[in-house]
Amino acid sequence: MNTLQSINDFFLEKRIILAGVSRQPTDFSRRLMRDMVLRGYEIIPTNPASEAIDGVRCFSRITAVNPVPTAAMLMTRAETLPELAQDCAIAGIRKVWVLRSAGDRVARLRAIKILEENLIEVVDGICPYLYLSESGMPHSLHRGIAQLFGMMPH
């Protein structure tokens, strides 16, 4: 279960893997990467089809990153999440944010189970922009609606 504490703990990490960053400059994952860099985070992108993204070295897999940070965001189709969860466990990552993704719900749940069985703290399915400072529109509107209807973890 997501808690405000687990979300705040995740954002205390300043070096974070973003697994599944798109090669498309206008994709959500690229915008999130740029916005996190602007907020002082060192972002390490992974995408097996890219050598660099926005001028930053891109790794083919989580297990290829060295030194490994303690946190990762998984931003891929649900079908690939179990493999990424296993890579996180192998690499020694301790905190994982699983973004909502399209595809197989069973695979998503399997990935979360792998993470939890390996004692990895999980934030599941929440948009990180709800918690990033100065996110602007439409994220501030999304945050306000989520607060109004009691959908924000506490």
C-alpha cells in the first residue's frame, strides 16, 4: 500500500534509474526525466534501443548500471515489469516506483510481488508529478482533485 512516507522516502533519493525512457522527445517519460533533472535529481535512463537520451548515457538494462543507485522508476508496458522487478532485486535496488502502465494486469501484480518478496519498498501506480514541487498545470489540478476526493496517500 502506498503511503506518504514511502513516497517522501523515494524522493529523498537523488540518483534514480528511469527504466523504459522513450526515444521520443515528447513522451511522458522524457518530460519526467527532464523535470526531475531540473529539480536536482541525477537520472539514469535505461532503454535497450538507445545509447543516449537527452545527452545522458543510456543503459540497456538496470543490471548494467554501475554503480547502482538505490531507487528506480519503472515506466514500461506491464508485460516487461516482472523482468524489470527481477533486475531491481538482482541489482540491489531498495525502492521502486511502478508507474501505471498499459497491458497485462497479472504481469503487473507479479512484478509487485517480486519486489515485495525481495523486501523492496514499492510505490505503485501513482503519478510522480502529484508529489514533485512546482509541477504546474495540469498536475496541480490533478493533485487538487485527488486531494478533494481523498485519493492521495497519507
